Amino acid sequence: MPVPMDAFDEVRPAVECLDLLSPPVADALRDWQGSVAVEEVRYVDTDPAIADTALLVEHYGPWLLEQSANCVVVAGKRGGRTTLAACVVLSHTRVDVNGVVRRQLGARKASFAPMDQAVEDSGMAYGGITPIGLPADWPLLVDTAVAEVPYALIGSGGRRGKLIVPGRALAELPGATLLDGLGTA
């Protein structure tokens, strides 16, 4: 079975490409902790025009969809208080915002966060938001299916480039909670 690295001509350790990453992502890689060595987090250069998952897999091959993950920012509201959280699911699934996310956040209402707020608060570009380097006070919800893939292709914090990360490393990110059923068909 191919892995995401097979789709790209040049794959480098992300720590060798810190200048190509958004500041929060670069900082998180500098401070990396966990059982997976930071050198296992890899960077591939991609055209910003095909940063969206559908265009990327159309260009590199449909098999990559099964090994890509999306990071979606949601807003949970309860009693006038809003909590931003990031949800990581495999790209061929959708985040269960009104079920799993709402219950996990203890929110009365949950929805996708406004784009401008997600971008401003994360310090990352829309279409490139990644779970690596998110604000420390954001809950990070990771679907167990993401943790089980050998490698996941994810955003790099910007529209240009992607990261390839062992699934188990995503489950070990600061503030991560593994949830069954976060991603639905």
C-alpha cells in the first residue's frame, strides 16, 4: 500500500523547512515532544492553487484521499461563551459537529468557526490550518481513525506545502483527545 511520501518527488524533514512554515507551526516543531521523533514529520512543497484536498488528490491521485486528514475549526457556544476547537478527521469523512463535537465541548450549539476568526486566532492560512501549532487553549479533537493511519497528509499552516505526519503523532499533540466517530461518512 502506498504512503503519502510516494506521491511527491521531494520529501524533507519539516525541521529543515521551518522558514517555509507559518510561525506557530515552526515554533511547535522547534518545541516538539512525544514518542515520535520530530524528523518523522515531513514537508512536501505543493502548489497553493491545489491546496484544497479535492484538487490535491485530483492532481496526485485518488488513493491519497484515504491518507489525508483535514483540520477543521469549530465554535461551541454555551451561555454566551464561545470555545474554539480544532477537529482532525480523515479527508473522506466529515466532522460530526452537531453530535460528537457539541457533546465533547459541552456546548448547546456548535458550528464551523467563521473563517476570519479561525485564521486570525490560529495564525495560519485558510485552507492550510493544521493541528500542529494551534493555540494551547483550544481543545484538539482527533478521530481515532486518523491516529491509526501510518501517515497522514495534513496542512502546513499555509496554502503552500503539506506535512506528512505519523497518525500516532497527531494523537500525542498537546491537548489532543481521541474520539471514535468524530469523522462520519
